[in-house]
Amino acid sequence: MFLFRKLVLGRPITILIFINLMFFGLLFLMVGPYDRSILVAGVLLTLLMVVCYYLIIKLDMGDQYIFLIISILTSLGVAMLYRLNPVYGFRQITWFGIAAVLYFMAYFLFRWIKLWDKGIYVYIAGSILLFVVTFAFGTTVKGATNWIRIGSFNFQPAEAIKLFFIFMLAAYFKYPEKLKNTYVFLGIVYLHIILLTLQRDMGMAMLFFGVFISIYYIYQTDIKLFLYNIAAAVTIGTFSYFTMNHVRVRFDTWLNPWKDIAGRGYQITQSLFAIAAGGFFGSGLGLGTPGYIPEVHTDFIFSAICEELGIFGGIAVVLLYFIMIYRGFKITLMINEPFTKVVALGITLTYSYQTFIIIGGVIKLIPLTGVTLPFVSYGGSSLISAFVAFGILQALSKKSLEGEEFVELEQR
């Protein structure tokens, strides 16, 4: 008991434990009939998170809040998935266990290997190889050819390509001479975006461009090239609208989903109905009807959260993402070395933009695209890639603290 009080009570992890007890306790009472597997799942998930948090503190791995924030988001996602379908919830806990192991592996590998900034050609080759594999063996899901199926296991190569892309950008901005000139670099960037467009994965294409143009704006001094890139993005978007039917359908549905409410507009209108039905305080966990929304466990899980936990619950989720993004930017600002600075910035921008794209889509702020809500939506490949990315950010937080300590010693 003394050890428990020392390691847990009085620390931020108590918030996570309270949230898990509340969510899984309500699921046990309301979803039932008193299914003990729900309590077992909640206890198992909480123990995994407490052990990981303890290891981060014990091993002095830098920012202790990164893992805490993404764990709270994951807990919320698992609770909602259990409420929608217990099979999805149990699978997500399994994926979380694997992702947590890879989180620590990413942390130690990134700190031990010192040649990450030298591998620009490896990152480019890795991305192209994954694109080729996807085109050759990929399956089409919801109009986009971006999944590879091996038996009963599905994974999305674009989740790995995201990390390759971030590392490629970071390596270029440290050693721009390795790609001869800026136009070669821009050609490689747009090759990524065009290949994603050809896969009909417009959400990822939008995400990649957003991350690239944000970092490019910070590091590029030629304003003309920046404006040319904006013009190129508008051109690609316009071309996609007139040549790809599913892009045109999504844009038109965004403008007026009520025109075909029983057909193309059904998904987004059901999302809006669910959010409206929840009101400010929600119908209560397990008391809503989110099953009317197609793909509610992946693309539209935020709508289910708003229906059952209310607008205030949705705002709480958004605020958690804001805190996560704040920690990422804080780590970025504390790093002086160019490569690691861009990696930290790229990871932070990727998951901030991804959050905006999916939440903006389900509330009809922007056209809907098929990206997942980080850490909350169902999916193994998205959860694992996100934990790997934040494991790297965890390593960068440690690096930033070491740099801060070094500066203090120098000043003394």
C-alpha cells in the first residue's frame, strides 16, 4: 500500500486511473448485463498504463506528460469501442499492449542510433517501396486503395510512410546539398502527394501537404517558391475534383448533405444528428444510439463521444489534443539541433493536423476524409504508428532536457 501511494497517489497518473474507473464502471453498470469482462479489460488496461508510466518516471525518460495524455485518449477510445462492440474494445487493448512495447523501443532506438540525420536516401527509398507494395498488393476500402491484407490482418502502409516523410524532411533541412537543389526536393515531396492522390487517399495527401508546407514556410526564405507550392496544391485539388468521382462526391456532400440525406449525405447527417442529440451534457455512456452512424468505430467515433458525453465531453477531448500539441511544440522550441528539431515539429504537426482534419470533417467544418482520430479511433496500424511517433517525441523530450541542463552548466 505504501508503494502504491508513493508511485501513484499525488501524481498525474491518478487522473488516468479515475477516468478508467469511471468509464469502465459505467460500462459495467449500464451496458451489461453486468459483464465482468468489461471490468477485467478496464483493470488490465489501467495496469498496463500505470506500469508504463512508472517505467518512464523510474528511467527518467523526459517529459512524463506525453504518455499520460495519449493514454487518457486511448482509454477513452477503448471505452467507447467496448460500448460499441466488445470485440473491438478487446482488440484495441491488445494493440495498445503492442504499441506500448514499441513506444519504449522507439525511445531507446532513437537515442542509441546516432545516424538518423544521414539516411535521407533510405527514407525516400522506404516510402517508394511501400507505395509500390500498396499499388501491387493493396485492397480498396471505402474508395481508397491504401490497405494491405495478410490473412486476417490488415495494415495501412501510409502510417509508416508518414514517419519516413517526416524524417526525410528533417534530413533535407539539415543537409540540403544531398538532393542537389530545391527542385529535386520538391519533386520528391510532390511524388508522395501524387501517389497518395492516385491511391484516392485524399486525407493523407492533405495531411502530407499540410506538414510539408508548414515546415517549408518556416525554413524557406524564398516567398515565391512558397506561393508556387500553394498554387500547386490548389491545382492538384482542382484536378482531383474534376477527374475523381469520389472527391467530387465528398465535396458536394460537404456543401449540401441534406440534398441526398438517404444516400450520399447519410453518414455526415447522422453524425450531425448524433452530436445534436447529445446536447451539452450527453445522453450518458451506453445510453445513446451511435450505431446509426456508419463507420462509427473509426471515422466517426468523435460523433459517438459527443452524443453520449455531450458537447462538454467533446470539448474535453479537443482540449486534451491541445495539451498534447502544446507539449510537442514546447519540446520543439527547446531543441537547437536542426534534424531533431524538424522531427519533433513534424510529429507534432502531423498529429495536430490529423486531429483537425477528422474532427473538422465529422462536424462538417471541412469536407470529410478518411483519416483516423489519433489514439481514439479503432485500428492497429494507426495506433502503433502513433505510439512509435510519440516514443520518438519522448526521446526528443529527454534530449531537450539534456540540452537545457548543458546550457545551464555552461552559464555557470
